[in-house]
Amino acid sequence: MNPVIFVHGYNFDPASVEDNPLTVYREWEPHLSDRFISMFTYYSAGGKWPLLKAWKAGYRNTYRWAYSKLSVDAAGELHDLAGYLGPCNVVCHSLGSRVTLKAAAMGAPFERVVILGGAEMVPDARRMARLSSKVQYLNVMSTTDDVLDLMAEHFTPGTARAAIGHDGVVGVANWRNAVLDDIEVQLWANARHDWTLSGDLAGFMDHHVYYRWVQNWPLYRAFLDGDDLSDMPDKGREPHNNFFD
């Protein structure tokens, strides 16, 4: 059974107490306790005075700094960690999708990647998934994720305005989209395995339902354990503007 690397998202500082990503990983760990877990951490504009640090680094806001610079640096570190571990799987959340996809495109030996509420933009994700064609991706989405809709899609630099956790990626052979708040997907999950999926637990600004709704985890485990979920309805949609390839 492959080791699993956890990769967190934006607004964390491993050196702090209140913004330490290990607090999130402790929520994930019990669901995969039967395998070796590596808790990857990196600075993603959390802790004290992040806006001042972003300004000093030449960025107008902390998210743009995290997206453009910090996640890229972290991808190199994740690539090196995976190289040390050998063949491995990944569970990543939000901005961690960008870190993971970049590491995969660099040749990290990932076999299966579960992306929870991914904040990477669709064009970059499509390109990096094609560059890492040996990696199988499960992109777990929620069309009602307001954090992606109102924040990630507007603070990310460039013209891209569709995050993979909100719109998905289509037309890539090694990529599947699991839309947690889609009724067809929910009916499939219930009929196939008696799973009760949810992508909209707490309503407005809920970006954590992917892992806090514990009945979503059997889906992730099945994929990590080799199930390609080929009979699952793939409801990934085309991005909702014309800026994309």
C-alpha cells in the first residue's frame, strides 16, 4: 500500500500555533490510519503579518503571493519528498492542488492524487495533468463552494476565472471529476456503496465540507485503493467564461 502525502492549502504557517496545518491533518489522519502518512507542510501566507510580508515580497495581496511564489517553491520541496518516498499517493486541499500538480509535472512519483476543493485554475491544471499522464487524478468538486467562487477565482493573477474545484477539467484521460453536490453523483454513490456524499454542509463560505463530512471519505479511500470509479457520473463542466483553451 502506497504512502500518502497530505498537502494543505492557503493561509497556513507551520511555525505558528493557530495557523499550523497539522491541525487540519489531524482531521484527515483517522480516515487513512491504515497506511503510512507523510504530513507535508509549507508556508502559505498564514501566521503573523502575512500582508506586510507579501508587500515586501512585491505582491499586492497574500493570496497572489501564495499562488504565484510560495506554492511554486513548495512544489519543488514536495517533488523532493516524493522522490525520497518512492511511489506514493496524495490527498491535497485548495491551493495544495497547485503545489501537487506542479510537483507531478516535475516528475514526482505520484500514482493517485485526490484533490479536495482545488484552487488551481483550469488551464494550468489541464496542462499539468497532461504532463503527468501516468498519474491518476480524482478531482473532488463542489459547485456551491463560495470560497473558490468569490475568492480564489478573483484573487488569482491572470485572466483565468475558473478553479478546478468549482468547474473541473474535461477531456483529459487521467482525470476524473467527482461533484459532491450533484444529485446524479449522490444517487450513484448511494446505490453503489451506500455512501452519502455531501458538498454543501455549512452553507455560505464552506470550503471544508470535502473532509469534514466524514461520509465523503469512503469515496477517496476507494480511489486511493485502486478503484477507477469508471461508472461514476463525471459532471465536470466547461469553465464559465471564454478565457480558456
